[in-house]
Amino acid sequence: MPDASPLCLALFQPDIPQNAGTMLRLCACLGVEAALIEPAAFPLTERHFRRAGLDYLDQVMMTRHLSFAAFEQWRATKGRRLLLLSTRASQPYPAFAFQPGDIVMVGRESAGAPDEVHRAADARLRIPLRAGLRSLNVAVAAGMVLGEALRQIDGFPRGEVIGNGTGPSQA
Ligand SMILES: C[S@@+](CC[C@H](N)C(=O)[O-])C[C@H]1O[C@@H](n2cnc3c(N)ncnc32)[C@H](O)[C@@H]1O
């Protein structure tokens, strides 16, 4: 595996700071690396993320890429697979075999990811939904698929239990 982190979550040109903040918090808590592909629809500053409720920013292993082309150059140096979550994909994610080092990418809230990104991906994965319903919130989609990927590769953090695990700790 190329890096210390078992997986990477890539945010393609995020539109909504609250969603980006939720996904970066997810990355911090699960020990998943994050990649931000610019331009975003909001300034990628610490102030904006903190206002969106992300107070774990210093715990996120994050790379920023000025364009998709720059991200692709970086990815080529790492030799990592790109797995795009897309409402246009036909392959359901629960049947996909994830590997350590995989990069799971989510698209924009407004428009998903463009054809160029679909073509570049090693796999395009779909979360099956009930007929007639369009899509999930992007952070929910990211959480579902990262959870399955971490389960498959046994990549969840081995965190300490706070207290004795039976209930609220004594003050
Ligand atoms: C709100 S959705 C994008 C909606 C956009 N109109 C489209 O159809 O692509 C934002 C992102 O969440 C992810 N997503 C949401 N629902 C999904 C699903 N059922 N399967 C795969 N990815 C999904 C995708 O990465 C998508 O680009």
C-alpha cells in the first residue's frame, strides 16, 4: 500500500461546505486520507470549514489538487485505483472487491462528475436505490461506501474504548 492510510476519499469540486466538512470529519475519524479537487464553490479555508462544524481539520490527512489533471498526475505517481461513486454507474458497490490504497471519489452535489472523470475511473460504482429516487446526500453516499470498503479490507481504526464500554462514565 502506497501510504499509511488504507483508503482515500476524493471530493470532486465540492459545492457545499457543510457536506465537505462532514466528509472531512468522517476521514479524520476513520483514518481515511482526503483529496480535494478544485475549484470548489467556496473558499477552502480553515475558517469556512470551522464554520461548517469541522473542528477536526488538523486531524485530516489532506492533499489539495488544483485541477482533475493535477490529481491524475498525483494518482499516477502513487499507482492507486480510482473508484467513482456515480448515480450513472451500473455496478453495485456491495459486490465490488475493494483493496487497500483505493481512492473513492464523490462528485459535485449539483452535477455529479463529468464524463472525463467517468472515463478515467478504474470502476464506477452505484449505491442501489429504490426505483424513481435520484440520489443520496453526497456525505451519506461517501459514508456508506467507505464503511463497506473498510470492512472488506479490515481497515477500521483500532480505537480505544472510552470508559468500560457498559454505559456513561462517572464524572
Ligand atoms: C447529490 S449526488 C449528485 C446528483 C447529480 N444530479 C447526479 O445525478 O450525478 C452527489 C454525489 O453523491 C454520490 N451519490 C449520491 N447518490 C449515489 C448513488 N445512489 N450511487 C452512487 N453515488 C451516489 C455521487 O458521487 C454523486 O456525484
